[in-house]
Amino acid sequence: MENILEIKDLKVEFEIEGKTLTAVDGVSLDIAKGKTTGIVGESGCGKSVTAFSVMRLIPNPPGRISSGEIIYGGRDIMKLPINDMQKIRGREISMIFQEPMTALNPVYTVGDQIAEIYELHYELSKAEIKNRTIEMLHKVGIPSPEKRVNDYPHQMSGGMRQRIMIAMALACSPKILIADEPTTALDVTIQAQILELISDLKKYFNTSVIFITHDLGVVAQVCDEVAVMYAGKIVERANVMDLFENPRHPYTKGLMDSIPKKGFSKDRKLPTIDGMVPDLFNQQKGCRFAERCFKCQELCKTKEPELVKTDNNREYACHYPL
């Protein structure tokens, strides 16, 4: 299967109060053309930092991409001049940011904010830009787009603001769409609508999607392949069906077990993963999940497991896989 994006040994660090925090540590991930790849894990595991690295939006200082490559179109976009990267960002690789409340500018109309994308990447007349903007609002399901194009973000509901974010991200028909927790803070009905919208637009624009979430239910619904991250590293990667039917890493199994199942009694407690995420300022020896793992043995505490690829094209990093 052809890859549209290849992340190779990515390492991202942040300097905070004289200490170095490694937020992403040696992540390698291939994004297949026309497919949806999910990145899942607890808050702080490095999902969003990986996405921001692809967009080259890591704030420096305090952050820096200390090593690795991100190959797109046969080029390492980490080495591109900023002017060349700006031509790619928004047009070929685009992103739906996590919080539409803060990602949208409150002093500009939603129409102006979508129109800016066309102004940056195309030479069009004002009339053409307005027509494209209204057409994009129509595509993402905004009612009466000819009127709502002049609305400000505060005049729209959370679900409609998220649709505006999707319209901005897909305005130039990008080849890769990064969706960073696109259904956060939305009720389940609106969440279902947004997921369906992203799926439909993915097919319409023939876009590859990187879907970042901590919700495994969402992953099962929209993803073709899943990478599970823990403490800055990928610990398992597999086809979505294989992952749900046969998780190999204990952390993945813990995430699966914490999902309420059909027939679950409210009198029972949901299973949880004991312990806390390790301190990334002080990197420990061995497996980062060792202190929380029910299969932990002495080797886990002294030697870090490598990400092993199996015959059926799945990967896991565990000395004692399930």
C-alpha cells in the first residue's frame, strides 16, 4: 500500500525551567494514501505534539524537533525553507484544531476566516473567493450559508463552529487532514454528525486522515489503522479490527477493558489502569509502562522493548506480549 506520509524516528523536546522534557521519543509512523490512521492514548502521551510536528507548528522556544524526518512528496519537510512549508501547510496538509472556541478568531466573521485560506493559496477575485466560501459552508452542512457567512464565531453553536473548522481545513482539498480531537466537548448526537461529516468529506476529497483521540469508540468507527501511544512512544500499531480483537500490548488491553461493555452493570466499577504516567523529565530505564503493567517482570524494568513487526504487518513493543 502506498504511503503518503512517513514519520521516521521523530523526537521532540521542550526546555522547561532548565529541564528537558522529551514529549515524543523516536516515533515512526507511515500514513497510507486514502486511509484513516488513528493515534490514541492518554492525555500527555504525545499525540498532538506529533501532529503539530507534521505541520511544523512546534513553538520554538521552548520546543524543538531534535531529530527525525517527516517525508512528504519525496521530501523531508523538516528541511524545507519556511516559505515552502507555508505553501504546503493548509493547502496540501491541513489540520482541524482541538478547540474551535479558541482556534477561531472572535473578531472576524467565519466567512472572512475561510476566505483567508483561498487568498493565501490561490489567485482569485473577491467574487470567486466568496462563492467558494459559501460553497464550502454548504458542503459542511451549515444551513443558509449565504447568510451565515457573515456571522461571527460567538453567533454559532459548538457543533457549527466545529463545522467551520472543518471547512477551513478542507477548503483547498488537502491530501492529508489531521483531526486533533475534533469531537471534544460536543454532545454525542453532534459528535456522531461530525464524525459522519469527516468520513463523507474524506471520500469526496480523497483525503488521507490522521485522527487523534483518546476515545476508542471513535477509533472503531472511523479508523482503518491505529497507533497506540504511551509516554511519547508508539507501543502498538495494527489494523483496527486486529487491534480490537487481539490487543498484544498490556497498555492497549487496559484501554480496551476500561470501555463500558454491553450489559455492564452500574453497580460494578469499570476496570482501570493502576498507577500514574511516568515523569517525562526523568526518563526511567526499561519499559515506560512497567510500573503499571500486570505482566511486568525484572527484564521490563531494565531493558526497553523494541517495536517488533510481525508477519501480519502489526507492531508492538513488549517483552511479554499478550
